[in-house]
Amino acid sequence: MKFRQFDLRIHDIQKITTLIIETAPWLFYLIFGKKKAHRRIQRLVQIGNNFFGKEHIYLAINNDDIYGLSLFYRGSDIDFWNEFKQILKALDLTGFLRLIFLNKIFLRNLLTQNIGKSDLYFSNLVAESNHRGKGVGTFLFEKVIERAKQLNCRTIILDVETKNTIGINLYKRYGFAITKHRSSKLFKVETYQMIKQLR
């Protein structure tokens, strides 16, 4: 298996978007609307310079087949005003207002919002359904840690649903510690913030 950065000219954008949605379908449908989620996330991937931008997606590839996806970025990669402009381009006014509203009442209570310039935020990890249970997730996870070290990141931060025991156990095996417990009573969702110190 090889670890490659996503390339719009080579890789299937439809498959990439589907994989991103598979990481938390309930969340993406809530944020972007069930009928529009695929199109809106695809647009964010294509335009880049946002938290779902093409520059943040790395793939597990075997014989030109996509086995899995990881999405991560450093705090220094995200500029609030630039990201704001890119999200406005990808969403209509209704979608944008929905995102702002959900962030205010829900997302900021479940997901890490502030990432230091030298921190790496590990946003999404998924193995393609035909390749689950074959070490794809572990391969991607190890590569992301390796990349964070190459980038001289101070910490790696991730958020995980408390019911994802497989993920939590994997992260703990690699030295991640639970640092925060968050919940939304309205949506009956709980998450842990987990951090790995690199330096």
C-alpha cells in the first residue's frame, strides 16, 4: 500500500466524497442536508483552502485502487477569513446560515474548534468498505503520525464519538490520551477529544 496525497486529476472525486461522508453520515447530513451533502462536500474538496480541501486529503492506494482516506491539517494551514470565503463559495446562503447556526448550538460543543499553529488536527479516517479489517486504518493512522512528525507538529488532536470503541482503542495504542469529554443532549451525541504529544 502507498500513502498518496489526493489529486483531482487522477483520483475519483465521487469516491472521495462518499468516503468522507461515511466517516459520520449523521453529522454531514445534519450540517449540509441529506440531499445536498454529497454535492456540497465535493465542492469544498474541489475548491480547497478549507477544512475539507483537496490539499488535506491523503489516501491509501494499492494498484491504483483507493483503499482508504485520511483528512488532516495543521493549525497554520487554516486561515479563518480564507476558509470563510471558500465555504461561502461552496454553500448557498441557506446552507451557510445552517452551518453557522449548527456550529453555535451544536458543533462547537462536540468538536475541537481552536487548533494551535503547530498542532495537527486529524479530522477523518475511513477504510473503503471492501477493504475494512485489512489494516488500512492502521496504515493510514501510522502515516498521519509520521507526517505530523515530518511537519514538526507539537501535538495531534482528534475528536471521536464515545461509542467508537475500536477507534478509541487504536488511538490509545498509539499514545493518544482522552483530554475532554463533550456531549450534546439535544442530539444525544458524545465525543472525546484525544491528543498525542509529539514534542
